[in-house]
Amino acid sequence: MKILVVDDHELIREGLRPVLEELGDGASPVQVLEAHDYARALEIAAAHPDLDLALLDFNLPNVAGFAALVDIQERYPGLPVVMMSGDDDPGVVREALERGALGFIPKTSPKAVILNALRLVLSGGSYVPREIMGAPRPAKAGAVANRGERGAGMEVLGLTPRQSEVLELLLAGKSNKVICRELGMAEGTVKNHVAAILKALDATNRVEAVIAAAKLGLKS
């Protein structure tokens, strides 16, 4: 497994290295590659097309805002990207996820949180921090503004009981394979349910679905 860490602070990179190495095992050790700026990150990504994950600092020198996130996704659309930052402002977190990051981890997070978040992303899920899940929800057209309970939210979406079960696991960051196993369903059926859920939430991907569900008061 290869993980690229892009951060201009050497202490952060050094601190992350032993944490990331715990993601591996004897049969598949983790190779941690480090870049101190975005230009070096692109050089490493070009030399290692088999990268499994990129950890991208939000505040990189000479790169404004989310420019690095947008650019690396355009260059390597199949590479999962998780952003890390000392800034855990909910608006920043939300925008990172809306722009395609599969997770956002505050640098103040405990090691266990970092490991669990990255395992989730590596298994095909997405990590949404509590800042997003706890965001206040606006009233939605045709819905009663104070209906915060899960059942009411499901009714608003018009989901079937089975689709509601799939949504609950999706909100918990479970991959399709895990959902198949936990609900005893075929992968094709799960994909159909996920497609229906995305349509109901007016979302194009899992991250958008989680954010839209949070605005309705639905959470794992």
C-alpha cells in the first residue's frame, strides 16, 4: 500500500508516518511517501501511479484554497484524497467534501480517529466529521421544518424500508460490499438502492448524499 502525505510541516509528516504504517500488515506493509509542497506531490504521483491514497494539507504554500484538491483530482481521478487541516471550520469541511474529498480530518484528531477514518476511505467509504453531521438543517420545500426524527426524514425522501436501511449504512460510511454482507443483499440490488437514494437526495455521489442527509437531520 502506498500513501502520499502532502504537508509543508516536517513535524506533521514525521508524526503521521508511524500512524499510517499501522494501516498495513505483515503481508502488505505501508509505504509512506512525503511531499513538502504541491509541486513535489505531483512529481511523486507521476512516479507512483499505483498510489492508494493521498493526504493533502489544506494550507499548502503557493496553492490557494482548494486549488490543489481540484487539480489532483483532475490529474488522477481514481486517487482517493483526504484533506487534513488545523482549521476545522464546518464551512471549510463542507466545501472540501463537496469538491470531491473523501474525508476531512482535523490535525488535532486522536490517532484512533485518524486510523478509523482512513480505513473507512480505503475500504471504499467516506469519512464525514461530526462538524458536518451536526450541521443545522434548513427547512425543505414540502417538509415540516421541525421533523428531525429519522422516520420523518425517510418519509420526506419517499424511500422504501429497505432503501432506508441502505441509507443508514451509507451514512455510517459503509462500502457497497459491506452493505451487501450486513443486509444479505446482492451487489446489484445494493447499487440500485444507492442510485435511488442519490436521486432522492438530489446528490451525485456518496459525500453529497451524506451532506444532504445531514441537512435533513439524518445521521448514522
